[in-house]
Amino acid sequence: MILKIIDLRSDTVTLPSAEMRQAMFDAELGDDVFGEDPTVNKLEREAAAMIGKEAAIFVASGTMGNLIATLVHCRRGEQILLAEGSHIFHWEQGGASALGGIAMKALPVDNQAQMKIGDIEAAINGDDVHLSRTRLICLENTYNGQPLSPLYLAAVQTLARQHGLKMHLDGARIFNAAIASDLSVKEIARHFDSVQFCCSKGLAAPVGSLLCGDGEFIAEARRVRKMLGGGMRQAGVLAAACLLSLEVMVERLAEDHKNAQLLAEGLAKLEGITVLKAETRTNMVFFKAQNADMPQTELQKLLKEQGLLVSNVPKTGLRAVTHYGIEGADITEAISRVQNVVAKIMLAAN
């Protein structure tokens, strides 16, 4: 019997539905660099309306969307404030610095995934010729699966306005945040000058992200996208899947959250496993072996041998992400496989 692979490494491993594939096949196409792809144009209009911004631009990835935003908001030598474990700072090869000459100052987060307001204010550089000008605050929502509270977003926005700073949201999983917080995405996005979100994560489209903002911002974003080589021609074949993801995949994210909660509760009951977050609110579960001598990479390897794929987040733990294509039965089986691996580890230790 062939062991079924249960892939919980990320919600980026989702495969497009049959309906998405058909939409891609049937998509009406044109040259998007000339603004002539009707499917891309429709996606951008609908995304902007959904987020509550004037305009949007379709980009290849969340990384590209974030990079474009930083290059539009900041000039060379200016500074961004952001969380030390944020995707922009930690997982995007320092693109804002490498390609834009932008300084990034990373601040620690508390157990609510929030940079302290006092830390942010203290990190804002005043008008001093010796210092880079602070220009932008970047937040990420969700951050390691945790949604940021509306009160916190409002407090950071107030601080930014007091100091004349712009606000960008890496909202790769903004729809997860909205559902977990019982908010509309507009209520989250209204605090920011620009918002990036991904269709290729929990929304299950194969490729694509949207960057949203006012008309002037998006006009400049188009120039930067072209400079980065991100101008796509008959991109409607991809945009069609993203359109469908916005129409049919958003509400079902609650199912992913429910499955993550079931996984967290099941793992927490296992002897030899520690679940790192007491409350799993979206689609991510972090866990590790209670045996301090068991490296995360070793546990990850043993789980892989059992057909269970998870990712390793250094200094945090193993991460399991629920997503489209993962059902309740898969969660039950995943817990069983972790239990089997832990039992073997404990037996070997004795």
C-alpha cells in the first residue's frame, strides 16, 4: 500500500480546483503591459474594491508586491520599520535593501505578534543629518498565523500619521486574518496606504498576488513592476484563477482554521509533543518535541519518512499549515503519524 503524503508545509502547495483550471482555459486574453488584458483588468478592479482602495496591480508574487511597495514609498537611504521575523525582513533576501538601497530596522514582537508602540516610536529617526529618514512602517497580518488586533492597527496608524509616515501591509493572508477577527478585509486595510495580498496561498490559485493603493501609488507601481521585469503579457490565464479564488475560496478559509484547531488540540494531547501556541486562530500550528535533545530537523525528517511534511521555522518550531485539499481525515491521520514517530523516539530513548 502506497502511503498517502500529507503535505502541511505551507498553504502554497494547494492545487487549483477543476473549476479554476477551466476558468484559466476559457479566459479572455490581451496584452497586460498595454493594459489590454480584460481578465487582468477585471481582477484588479474587483481586488481594489474588495480591499477598499482606488486601484490594484496584478503581480507575480507576494514578494514582488512587497518589494514594489517599498520602492514606491521609499527613496534610497530611507528607512523602514518592521518586525524582526516578518516576511519582508527575514524571507525576501533583503530585497528592499539589495535593490532599493532602503535601510530596514527590525523590532521584536510580543506574544501577540505585535511590535510595541513605544519601540516603534523610539525607532523613528528625527530630522538629523546623521540618520536615515524613517519613511515607512510595515506590518504583517497574519504574523505566524496570528491576526493583529484592530485596536493595535489603529494605534500604529495614529503613530504613523503623527510622524508623517506611510503604512504598508504585507497582507499575504489578510483574508485569514479577517475571518479569524470577524472583520471585513476593508476594516483591516483602511489603516494602510498600501496592501499586498496573495491568491496563491489559502485562496488556492496557482500564481499571483495583488498590490492595492490609491491611483497615484498604483501608477508608480506599474513603472516599478516593469523595471523589475514583472510585466506579464497574456496574464489573464493566471488572473482567471485569482478571480475565482476571490469568489469561492475566501469563505472556506474557516474550514482551514477549524482543521488547524483540531490538529493543535490533537497534538497537545500527545506525550512528547509541545504545541507552541496555546491558541491557534488561523491555519498554522507550531509544535516541537518535548525532548530538548531532539533537533527540529531530525523530527522533521522522521515525520517525512512517515509521509507527513511540515516546515521547520528556526528558533520557533515545526510548522503545519492547513489548506485547501486537506480534510478532517487527513488531520486525524497526521496526528496518528506524529504519535507513531514520538512513540519510536521515546522507545529508542529508553
